[in-house]
Amino acid sequence: MPPWVGFHTIRSHNDTGALMADDEKIELSGQDARAGATPHVTRYVLAISLTLVVVVFAALLFLYR
């Protein structure tokens, strides 16, 4: 499995604030490692931009005929 799929290994500070040794690993799931929201805005941006491109090309077609 590629390293970017599944669990991610990161270096971190331990509870006392000291940097952990290289051989100490913390494994987090992809969702935990990302630590952010994924609001699924891409589908709306794609739909709106595709609609705008079709409208602009249709307008250009009718204007320059």
C-alpha cells in the first residue's frame, strides 16, 4: 500500500514537550492526520463554472454568427 493511503506516521512532541525519538512513531488515520473539514464545495464550483462556460460560449456563438 502506498504511504499516503491509510495510516500516516508523524514526528511529534511527547506529553512533556520533548521531541520524540525518530524510532517512536505515532500512527493516525488519514482523517485524523488531515485534521480539517472537507466541505465538498468542489462539486458546486465545478457545476457553476461549467454552466458559466457553456453560457459564455453560447453567447459568443450567437453574437459572432
